[in-house]
Amino acid sequence: MVLCDANVITNTCKFLNLNAPGDIAFLPSGEVILKTKSKEVKGFASVLESIIISQGNASHLVPSNPEELAQLRQWLEICITTVNFADSQSTAIKELNERLAKVNFLVGNRISVADAVLYYTIYPVLARATMHEKEQFCHLSRWFSTVQHLPKLKAGHETIAFSRNPLYSN
Amino acid sequence: MASGTLYTYPDNFRAQKVLIAAQYSGANVKVDPAFVFGETNKKEDFLKKFPLGKVPAFETSDGKFLSESNAIAFYVSNKQLRGSSDLEQAQVQQWLSFADSEILPASCTWVYPAISIMQFNKQSTDRAKEDVKRLLQALNSHLLTRTYLVGERITLADIAVSTSLLNLYQYVLDANFRKPYQNVNRWFTTLVNQPQFKAVVKDFKLCDTAAEFDAKKFAEFQGKSGGAEPKKEGGKKQKKSESEKEPKKQEPKKKQEKEKEPETEPDAADEALALEPKQKDPFADVPAGTFNLDEFKRCYSNEDESVSIPFFWEKLDKENWSIWIGEYKYNDELEKVFMSCNLITGMFQRIEKLKKNAFASVCLFGTDGDSSISGIWVFRGQKLAFELSPDWQTDYESYKWTKLDANSPDTKKLVNEYFSWSGADSKGRKFNQGKIFK
Ligand SMILES: N[C@@H](CCC(=O)N[C@@H](CS)C(=O)NCC(=O)O)C(=O)O
């Protein structure tokens, strides 16, 4: 199953309170494409990036300095390359869990649109995961249980439960 | 919403707890600028309001009085900080007590001797270190599955526990010591980087090398705080200070006593710390911007200029950093090249502390008897940095300073020449030698 789909893109637009700056379509190959008056952008990460950048500095949810923008791009790449085909037992999830061991949020030290994108992308996996599985990737679970609390992310998504008493903590 | 005046000495971590809470809630808390520790809080009118004479102390706008930092912090907090259910509120209280009765005693017993404001006793320090390990371990387990201590948002619990750890993280928890406590480190780093924390604690740096007791510094410190003593009034206080000084005279005997009751010591040192105004960072009020000076210096040292100069232009945050040219005024007096070089390195030594916020390439052009000195300087802030501290003003008046327009092509050319040690001065004298201030 592919996780990086149109839902993630439309939800991210909603999260930023903006309309997509053009038409979004899917090629037969499954690749997403954004057509605006002036250009065509292809691919999940690039499409999201141009949507987010079109927002400019108007939102505090969009990173503004070059370093943070680079981190944002990196996370969009990780979503499409690593997370896209993940299920609760794949190594992709382990990798993601490791990445979250030392940070609370993906970019900088606060919630940003990067967290929203990963939240929408990974939601189906965590919604199906067993409690036992969620305890095994405790960093991912910790991150998720905090960001799902943001009212904007909560809307339209059932809150996922996480146990507070890890059985396994390697 | 709460509003009023806070009495405290600068950089008091108990007051910082209150001020950070106020940053979150928007409470209007003013620090009394006229407060002098050891004077103001010993005066009769202060003691009428706050009988113990301790700080922080808070006077509300409508004339009510509060002491005890936790009570004050609670008062200026909002709902989110206090906890959103009965259980959460109780959990917040739990962590406030944890900070006060578990972390602080261990922290003070370790840190105060380490920064030489309290007599060192190996046994006490060793025991305090073990206590700190045990407490960090407990916190670490708690934070494995949590972003914040209570609930899913920042509460007073996070503010109180993190401010009680500030001294530890600043002075003694070096990278090696803190390594096993990754979850605590993650949590602490997130907190100190929140704008509401930064507004109060400024740019917090984690400890590089753990501070250790220095007998000479301690003796100096005792001398100083002893000198401040006559200012104090009141019989009880006087006596307490007298006994604080004792260890100097009767070291061996006192030492044994100390081992029996180290817990009473930190309080005294607490006050001593308060008497010693921490030196203010001259750049405290100058925004840091996005330009990472150390990163650039590393790049400049390790890479060819064909890499480091473009790197400089790419990263430079022109809003918060400025570029200057400094030209030596007395070029006619320059004789031997080696003497001129000493002039430059001497200046660099005298402004050593400015390194954290400045970079420069200063060049000597020409040859013996016909030469000139000038340099390109990059400073944090738009002002000439030497003016921020009297310690940095020995040499700078011998130079003519001109601020350069960071966007102009001429500046680009100049910077490139100075950074790559090429080109000539305005009179056509060729580059001879260069020195880098980094
Ligand atoms: N438990 C109090 C402690 C306050 C305290 O000990 N303050 C010290 C300075 S850090 C003080 O004002 N001492 C003055 C004195 O005892 O005369 C709080 O948290 O506010």
C-alpha cells in the first residue's frame, strides 16, 4: 500500500489553511503531479514543497530559515523514500523510530508543517498497529502522541491510544 | 491576569522559573531594577512585606504579597501551565516538589564547589554525583514515552524541573556524563530552545568541560564576599556570615563537621552566588540571527577559500551581522614587518572574548618602512562590537572604522581579497602577511 497519497496532500493544504496553488492529478504510474498556470511539478516531495513554499513566511508553521527549510525538504524525501511503503513490521518504521530518538519535533524545536505531513502519512500504519508494536517503536509513538494533540491535526482523525508503560525498551 | 513586581537578583534560577511562566501566560511581571541583594531585602519595609527577607518575592499590582518561588510561579501561570485536570494539577505539584527536594540539593552540593564558591569536599561531591545520576535516570525513564513531563503540552512541571537543572547542564554535565540520559537531553534541549525560555535564559549552552573546584578562586571569592559583608544589617545575618567564613581559618576541624551536614551548606553558597553579580554577556541584547559563526570558522579553517568564501556569502545573515573595515591610523609609524604583526596579534589577545561573536582577517601590506595595516571584520549586530565592552577598547581607537554595505559588489570584492589574502591596499602596496581573528 502506498502511504504518500492525495489525502496527505489535501490534508496538508487544509492544515495550512490554503488552497492548492493548481490542479493535482495522478499519472497512471501513480506519480502525483501539480499543474499551475505557469508550471508543472511532479512527485510527492516536490509537489508538497511547492505548496508549502507558496505559503511564504505567512505561517509560523512553515520553517523560515534556510537550515530549517533544508530539514523540511529532507523529511519530505524521507516520507516518499522510506515511509511510503511502510507497515508496522517493516524496517522503515524502525528507521523512523531511530530518527526520532533524539528529537521531539522534525524541524527545529516546535511543531511545523513537516510534522503534519509525517502525521498524515503514517496515521494509517499507527491506526492499525497493535499496542505491543507501538511500544516497540516508542520514539515514533511518543512523537505521534504529542503531535496528534494539536487541535488542527486532531480534526477528522480519531485519537490513537498509546500505552504509557513500555514493556519492551531494549 | 496576574500582574506585579518581582524582587530578585539577576539570573536567579528560581526567578527564571517565574519569568518563563509569565512568558507563557502573558502575565505582566516586572523585575524591580532597583533591587540590590543583601540590601533591599534587609530593609524594614521589605521585611514588613516579606518577613523572611528571601527572594524571589512578588508584590501584586493591587498590593498583595507572595514569597516562595513555586507559589509565585503558580500565581502567574495560566490554565495550561497549571495542568488541565485534577490529576494533572497534582502531577505538576509532584514535579515541583521533585525539583526542590530532590534535584536542587544534589545540584547545589555538586555545582557550587565546582565553580569554587563553596568549599570542596570529595565525599559530598561524590555522593551528589551519584544522586544526580539516580535522578536523571528516573527522569530518563519517565521521558522515554513522553515529550513533556505532564500531559502533551508544556506545564509548570517542565519549567520548574528544567530550571532546577540549568546549573547542572551549564557547569558540570559534560557530553560524557549526560550521554546515558538521551531522553532527558532531548526534553531539556527542546525546552531551552522555546522562544519563551530564550526570552529569559538567553542563549543557553550545554556544558563542554565540567567545572572543577579551584582553591585559589575559592579563596578570592571568599575575600570578595567577605568584603561585601559590612553592607549587611541585622544581628542574625551578621552571625551567619561570620560562621560562613570560618572554614578559612580552621580548615581541618571544619572539614569534619562539614561531612556531617553538607545539606545546610548550599543555602549559604546560594546567597554568596547572589552577591557576586554574574558578568553580563556584552552581546546579551544583540540578536544572534541565523549566521552560525563557528560553522563558518570551521569551514574557513578546513576548506579552500574557493569554498569558504561562497559559504560565507550564502550563510551571512545581513540583518543581524555587519561587515566593517578597520584601517590603522598611524601607518607612517610602522617600521619593521614583524613589529606590525605583533601589533595585530597583541590586539587579538586583548579582545580574546570577542571571538565568540566576531571574525576578522587583518592584513599587512607593503614592506619594511612602507606598509599599512587594515582588516575586514564581521560582527554580530549592526554596531561596532568594541563599544559593547570597555575590556575591548584598548586598540580600537587606533583604527578608522567604516561599516560596509553587505549588498554592494565593492564589499564583496574587498571581503574576497582580505579573506583570501590577496590584493593590495589603497596605495597599491602588495599583500605581505595576514592574521585571522577566529
Ligand atoms: N524556597 C524558596 C527559597 C528562596 C531562597 O532561599 N532565596 C535566597 C536566595 S537564592 C534568599 O533570598 N536568601 C536571603 C536570606 O536568607 O536572607 C523559594 O523557592 O523561593
